[in-house]
Amino acid sequence: MSNLTRRSFLGAAGTAAMFLAACGGSGDSGNGGSGTAAGNSISVMLYTNVMSLDTDLATDGDSFEVIADCIDGLTQMDADGAAKEALAKKIEVSDDNLTYTFTLRDATWSNGDPVTADDFVFAWRRICKNAGEYAYMMSDIGQIKGAAAIINGEEEDETTLAVTAKDDKTLVVELEVPVPFFESLMYFPTFYPINQKFYEGLDDGTYGTSPATFLSNGAYLLSDYTPGTASLSLVKNPDYWDADSVALEGINYQVVGSSDNALTAFKSNALDVAMISGNQVAAVEDDADLADKLTVTGAGYMWYLTFSQTKNNAQGGMLANQNLRLAISNAIDREALVDNYVMDGSLATYTAVPPQFAASATTGEDFSADQQKFADVIGYDVDRAQKFFEDAKKELKKDSFEFTMIYGNNEGDEVAKVAQAIKEQVEGNLSGITLKLQPMTKAERLDKMQNDNYDVALTRWGPDYADPMTYLGMWITDNDNNYGFWSNKEYDAIIADCVTGKYISDYDARWNAMYDAETLVMEEAVIAPLYTKANANLINSRVTGIEFHPVALNRVYKNTTVSE
């Protein structure tokens, strides 16, 4: 997710921008047209199936990318990741930074309806009322007044949310506390509008499941889509407010789960944009015809192990033992994982907040530039791992353990290789631990994690915005993304002080407090960080202008062009 070329994934700090993306679409049934892309369209690889184009339900980067192709929010990302005006043509902020007034430009939905301030009010109230996985963006992150009470069920009337349509073109938003990156939040899909009349005219549960049930106000229209299928298509939106800036006539997406298949498809011109890993990267580097088409970009995602710490799993909660988790973490050779199995420029990672996406506004320093700051508790150290393991065995009065590790079998073929390598490293370095592998779809993996039905999971998280809190916020007690069900009162208090408390008006003090919070996560081995993902992209030489970002939208195509 950054404008990093092959030369500098290791040297980029990703100082700007936030957020994961949003989409809208069009097809028939009054949505503004149908058809397939032609002429200067491009074919693009996705890793996973797009399961939903509903901004209240979508949770993965691929879905967010497609949504963002099709829907504009109040702001959008510029080439460097900073927020720039989109549907909002003017943004005014009160002196106390608690009230934002957005003046909307003239724009239309793909059924011809104008985009109004009420579209935002309806969509944001819906997010809070449904209290879905990303609703916390309204409350914990966006700090919109009234959001927390609605999401937590303390307030049943969603109209108490402090988001007001002063008139058709004026949206007023009130915050609980200042949020310095609030304008960047506005291009996260949670904050996108929905046409209320159109939505309420659909059967329940059908919004965003086809071109006929989806509206676009953005650069592209949804042409062909069925949830979960391996392909979908977009065509240029001729009525987009900034249509003159859009050169592509269409984007054809294809899900390809294998790096080998991706390379084959690219070489045969079936794909214009593909992602490869493992041995295919080395093969491309040695191929004179392909090497100049390879660009490595920061993907932003951190892969890590999470451990269920409840008595429901892991042999009655054995993984609640801190020393046992530390033993497993220190038995893993992360450098070997990225050098021998991932092989795409990904970085071995030893911090709970990954590097190269969040930089201090006062010093410019990457929050996680120092990957050795927790060297006393994490690193490949077999002797230390075995010491932790001996302590764990004494505390648990048990000499052998068998755990199951789940991972997605449709998240890139390097994931299975990494899972197998972790199994071999842990079992080889810690005699007495058996790690059984259980592959499944990403959706199944997420379901098991969210419902506390697993022992160990190989999972990932991508930064939703350019601040360490996008990771640190996950481990608050009872957070929906706290998959290990870890709880620490001291940690919760630090995070509260950073979000709404004493550090909210002292930037540097907040930054230092987040280091204190991260220290607790690492010392207690809440997770075992593994690596920060890069993407080895193959891009057809006729295609230029794709914008890559390590935060939020991995890829943006608004300024992409295709030469003859």
C-alpha cells in the first residue's frame, strides 16, 4: 500500500494516509447501465473472493478496493496517501476541532439521484445501529458524538448520532474529542454514503449483492458481480463528477490463489496486474523479459500468530500461560520465513505495530523503526525459547501439548508454506509441543477466531489509518478483534488515555504512551508478530499510474492509463 517501487520498500515510512477503501456500483434495474469493459480496460488479480460490497459487512482489503473503485466518500487519497476533497468540495473545522462542516459538490448516484448530506446521515446511523465489525471506526476511532452509546446498546435511537444534514449540500459532524486524522478517516468505507430510498426499496439482505442492488457515485460502475465468485467487472461511470480524470474504460478482476497460476496468467496476457511470491519472484528476476515489469510495494499487512487464551480451547486454556506463548514466539525463525517461503520483499517483524506506515507528526520517525526494542522477549533464540518452555511446563504441571493451528487456504499459496515452516520450527525447537495444521477458507478462519473456536491462528491485519492505534486498539478488553480474548486493566487504561483521556491534546505524550501499551502486548506475548507483507507486483508495461499505498487502499486506479 505505498508508492514504493522495488528499490525502496525497506526505506519507506508511509507517513500519510489512512484507510481501507470503499465501492459502489451499477448495473441494470435503474442503476445506470450494464455491459462489460472494452478498449483500454485492465485485468487485475485479487487474492480472495469478494464476499460483500456492503460497507457494513465488508472486512477485507480486496472487497474494500472494489468498493473504493465505485464509491467516493467525503475525501479520497492523493498519490502520497493524504486526504483530498472528493464529494466534499469544502471542509470547515471549528476552532476547538470538534465540529466539521462538509459542503458537498454536485454529484449523482448511478440511478440519477443526487448525492445529498442525508445519504451520509443514513449510512452512518445504519453502521452504528447494526454495530458490525467496523462500527468502532465511528466511536473508538472517529469519536463521533453519540456513536458509542448506540453501538453499545445504551441508546436505541440512532437519530441521537451527532451527524446532521443542515441542508442537501451541508453535512455537520460533532466529535467527542479532537481526532487529528479525521479527514483521512472519511475515505474509509465505514464513512461512505448510501442512498436511503434505493436501499429501502431492496429486499432485506440484498444490498450490494449484484449490479442491480448496488449504486455507484464514483469512478466506476459495477457491471458483473455475484458474491463469492472468482471474477467481477467494472466499467467507467460516464456521470462521475470527475469523469474527465478517469482514463480506464473498465477493470476486470480475477481471483487467483496460486502464485504459479498468477505468473502463468500474466505471461499469457490474461492478467495485466498480478501478485507473485516464493520461487516465482526469483524466476521473474532472472527473466529479462519480465524483470522490468516487477515492482515491489508495501502491502501494509502484518502476519502474526494469535492464541486463544480461554478455557474453551488449547487443552483447557493452556495458551493462557504467558511463558508457553513466549516459548512458541521465540522458537520461530522469522528471517527464514521471509527469505525461504514468502520471498517477495516482506519484512521479518518483531513488534506489535509493524514498520513503515505510521510516522510521528513531530519527529517524522517511524513508530516501529527500531525492530530490536523488544529483543529481550522476541527473536529467534532457541535457548531462550526452551527456558520459557521449561518454566511453562512447571507452571502447568504438564510436559506435552498438542494444539491445532488454523490458516486460510485461499490467502496466497505462501501462507500454507509459512504454516508448515512454523510447525516444523516449533516442533523441532520445543520437544513436547505438537502443532497440527488445519487449512480452511479465510471466511471459516475468521468465523472460528471471532467465535473462540481455535487454538492458534495464522492471521493478518492491515492498517486502517496511519496511526499505531489501528493495531493497538485491537487488544482492548472485549474488542471484537481481540481474538485471543486477552484482558489487561493497565493496557485498557493506557489506550483510554490515548483515545479520550489525558494524552489527547499532547501528541508526543500520546505517542510515548502507545509505546508503553505495545510493551505490554509484547512482554505478555499476546500475539507473535511474524512479518510485514510486501506485494511483488507484475504490471503490464502498457499500464501506468496505479497508486500503491501501505495504509487503507492498497491500489487506486483513478489515474491509471493504458498505452496503445
